[in-house]
Amino acid sequence: MNDTYWMSLWAGIDEFVAIAQTLSFTQAASNLGCSTSQLSREIAQLEDRLGQRLFYRTTRHVSLTEAGDRFLVRCRRLQEERDEALAAMLDDSDELRGHLRMTCAVAYGERFVVPIVSQIMSENPQLSVEIILTDEVLDLVERGIDLAIRFGKLRDSGLVAIRLASRTRLLCAAPSYLDRNGTPTNLEDLVHHVCLRGTVEIWPFSHDGKPHGHRAQGRFRCNSGYAVLDAALSGLGLCQLPDFYVHPHLARGELVEVLAEYRPQDEGVWAVYPHRRHLPAKVKALVDRLHVLGSGTTS
């Protein structure tokens, strides 16, 4: 088979990914420095070779087909391997380049991860990053994700994990709530208090080295940690939240920690990525930066 054949196998891959990322032929053409008509021809030829439609297209809307969604994951892997191979041969620059796709829990990501990513991007103009902020645990391989930040006990042994920091959960209330309702002195007292609930069904505690749990009950529930925090600051009840939510308010006296002797054991904050023989430089750089700053992320 000649070189033209092998080159034809790559034709349209970068164009397809560019459109899938922007869901716009016009924007993708601008990013790639070509015309929309050229881009359309490349995608049409790619679809002909694959025998499957990759996009649903109207005059106002572009979306991936089911086949296109599956193909995107594989194309990103191909791009990653290609870019990694090329980067390994470019020894005249330490600049990071290529595309990094990562995921993290919403609140932790907004507060700690996004600022670090923004700083790295400002230092490396050839690096692009997509951050998926979700409290759902995503399949990294299936979704084509390079890096995840996760908490607590890890279940997937097929992934590589590096501990970045620790965090714990603190049980807190506003002084106004405690003045009206009293301060609990043991876990049994919690049944007489209003618990401001988030996504955790069973609140974890620890005493004398043994884990304990309490099924929180109350008339307020929200899947946003900051909404639970606001309710606690308003004096509506007790909240149990990761320390980074409440530390500033504890320092200002706006919240008071209760049942500190029942505080649960610390849980790990982990950088997790699919096993690879050669870790891409951009993933390593971000993990290193997060690891260096990790000791300060819970204060």
C-alpha cells in the first residue's frame, strides 16, 4: 500500500474532532484556518469511507449522531497518541501542547482546579483544555478523559492514582441556630436537630477509631454544597460539608463546629488517570502542579 493510502486514513480526523468540539462548521473552519466548504467536503468523504453518518446538520444546528459520539472517543485517543509521539521528538521546547480533557467535582473544581488550569494555559498557549465539572463518576476510558480528580476510597483498580491532598467533613451550625436549639453533645442528639442535607444520604462520623453513620433528616435538601452552606449560615440547621466550604466561615465565627470529637477520618483527594506506558507531558504537568498546591487546598 502506498503513502497516499495511509494518508487517506487520517484525512478528516482533525476536522471531525474540531467540529465535534465546537458543534459548528463555521467555528471549526475558523479554528483550523480553512473554508467551511472544504470542511464539509472532508467530513462528507470521511462519512463515505466509514459508511456512517457522523453529524446531524441543519442550517442552525449541528449535533453528533450515536456513531459520531462513539467515533469521537476513538479519534481523541488517536490524536493523543499522535501528539504524544510528535511531542516526544520535539526536544527544542518545554512548552505543553495538544488537548487535555479532564473531570472534577463541581465545587472543588471551581475553587481549586480551574484556577490552576487557567494558570498553566496562560503559560502554554499551544495547550487547550476541556474541564467537565460534575459530581458523577465518569468512565475515563469510555469518555476519552485524560485526568480526573476524585475523593475518598477509589474503586477502579485499572486506573493510576496519585494522592494530592486530604479533606474531611465538618459538622457545623450558625451560632443563631445553636442559641435557639442547643448544641448536640453526641450522635443520638442529632435526631432532635434539623439536618441540612446535600447528596450524602448517611453522614459519616468516627469515634474511638470506629466509623459511625447517621441518616440525616430535615426539611431542606439540595445537591449544591454552596446552597447547603447558605442555609446553614442563615441559621436553618446543621450541615456536614467538606472542610474547604466552611473553613472561612469558621474563622470569622459565622459557623461553629459541633461534635468535633466525632469528626470522620480524612479522605484522600486523588489525581486519577488511565494507565499508560508514557504519561503525556500535559497530564504530568497538571498533576505536579496540583500536588505541589495540594497541601493548601483544604484550608
